[in-house]
Amino acid sequence: MPRYGRVVVKLSGEALAGQAGSGADPASLSRVADEVLSVRELGVQVAVVVGGGNFFRGRMADGWGISRAEADNIGMLGTIMNCLMLRGALTARTEIDVRVMTAVPMQSVAEPFIRLRAVRHLEHGSIVLLAGGIGQPYVTTDYPAVQRALELEADALLVAKRGVDGVYDSDPKANPDAVRYDRLNYDEALAAGVRVMDTSAFVLANEQSLTMHVFDVAADKAMRAICEGADLGTRISPKA
């Protein structure tokens, strides 16, 4: 039996972009779809929060000469594009029902996010892809990932990072001697200034006692292994 019955996976937009870092890469999209299906095949209920950074980020606003709010709205549309592509990749591989739900009303291509409806989809075995963040600017998809995990009463949040296999005591790209944490509690992570997610997301996860696993999205079958009981990457949990 898997240790988790329901999980939310947090995917950055870059996870779908491959080496290019922007746009969408078919091979990366296919691999992510296979990873999500490997979890669902365990009998685990799966929802996925997808970012849009491979298309546009709010912090790009100044370079484009537009307001931050406008830039964030563009980024939210990018999350919807990513979810639609991921749904296409999933439905090409399985007959399992795949639903796209979005915080930004877009009835012709996706359902509006309604918490109880999303829970019902999960209970009926559907994979639920969550787009549009929380539908408001000035918020990255880190906070909505924690919020959705809590709203859907998930047992854990799986945070798939691109190019990083966990949480380190310093930047492993700049410091070859950086040490990876196997386990942390949120107080330790906040005190250490961990940058793996927004501080607001960490605070909310800590307040609501949400377990989080941070791992490399490129690691083969890592999502499945975590759900089966392996502590790959870094496990972040509330203080005992």
C-alpha cells in the first residue's frame, strides 16, 4: 500500500521546457506525463499544480514595459496552456479521465476550480490539473500549490524542481561543497532562509502541518518512489 492516498504535485513551467528553459519540449512533456501516471497507477489520487514560467513570469514586467499585474495575468494564461498540453500528453497514454480546472474563468477549455467538484473528481479516479494559480496577480504558483493541497486535503505536496534534487544549506550551483538536507522541519527551513519556495508558502504549510517533498523532476520514477515510502530529495515536515 502506498503511504499517501492523495497528493498534489507542484510542477514548474520550466519542467516542461527541457534544456531550452522556455516554451514547451515534447520529450519533457511526455516524461512528466509518464511520471504522473506512474503515481496514479499506484492507486494514489493525483492533482497537479502547473506553473507558467516557461512562457512568461511576472518579474519580466519591467523588461517589457508593462505593469506587474498585467505580466502576472499573462503568466496565468501560460499555466493554462501548460495544463492543456499536459492533459493532451496524458490522454494520449491512458483512458483515465483527466480534468483541467482553472482559477481564471475559461469555460470553453477548462472547468472553473470548485473545491468540492475537484475533490469529487479525485475520488472518482480522475487526474486533476490545476491552472491559473489562485486567479490573482502578485502571487507565484508556490502559494497556490500549498493552498490547493490544503483545500483538497492532500496527504503531501510533491515539489518537483528542475535541476535541484532537494534542499541544500547553500546554492549547490555556486558551492560544490553544499550539503543536501534529507529532512527538515519548517522552522529550520525558515531559519536557514531556504529559497526552494516562497516564504509565504512555507509559512502556510507550517501553520497547517502539510508534509512537503522537494525532489528533482528529472529523477526517474521519483514521484512514485516517494508515494511508496522512499524519502528521496528532502522531506520538509511540521515540527514534532
